[in-house]
Amino acid sequence: MLSKRVEEVLNSQVQIEANSSQFYLAMASWAENNGYEGTSEFLYSHSDEERSHMLKLVGFINERGGHAIIPALPKPEETYGSIKDVFKNLLEHEINVTNKINNVVHICLEEKDYTTHNFMQWFVSEQIEEEALARTVMDRLNLVAEDASGMYMFDRDIMGMRNTASNKV
Ligand code: FEO
């Protein structure tokens, strides 16, 4: 059985993951509209992953006797200045998510809820991968020229970066 405090912080995390999914979906749509096919594929798939994180939390909360609350979501930005702008936002967002996950883990320990603490370890590892991936993408963006041919190459190679980053950790 979950304590009220753990249930509440897990429900906040449901909202954060749902928000991430919505946020990346808006980025994907912008990228698709601006001719960045590879980037949009990357972001659509990242959005799906965030939804699966949300569902994992929803399942766990309900299984442990709590009530998973499905939240309303704020509307994300419609447009972005550049691809670099998109990924700068993405990296900052993931760093923030890592802090939130760490806070959930901290509350589990304070509440002596070792079951939820154990469940959350998957998210701790996932955040290491997500941050590594976002940093790999930013490193690549810092190497390519911000002109049409640089962006064309970046957009062509982005799905490959996904695999490289996940092999690194
Ligand atoms: Fe589910 Fe990207 O954090």
C-alpha cells in the first residue's frame, strides 16, 4: 500500500511524463512541418517513449492500491527558432526530469517505501540514458554548420545517434 505522500509524488511524476510526451510531440510536429524528417521521426518516437513512462507509473500506482490521476496538460510551444533551440530545450527538460525522479526516490527513502524505491530504479537508469542521448545530439549540433547542408546531414544522421548513445551507457 502506498502512503499518501508517495502516491502524490508518483502522481506528480505521471504529470511530468505526460507533459514530456506532449512537449516532444509538439516539437515533432514543428520539425515535420519544417522539412526535418529524421528529426521528426526521432521526436515522435521520443514522445511515445514518454507516454510509456507515464503508463508504467499509472500501472504501478493502481497496482499498489493508489489512484493514478490522469492530468490536464498545458499547451506546448507551437514554433521553435531552430533545431538547436529544440534540442537545447529537450536537454534542459530532461535535466529537470532527472531532478524530479531523484526527488521521488528521496521521498521513498524518507517514507521507508522500499518497494517503490526499487521500482523507481528503472527510471533512474532511464534518465542516465536520456540525458546521454540529449548531450550526444547537442554535441553533434555544435559540430555541424547551421546552414542548409549541415542541417541536412544532421537530420539524416539523428536516428543513428539514438543507437550510439544507448550503447554508451
Ligand atoms: Fe521520461 Fe524523458 O523522461
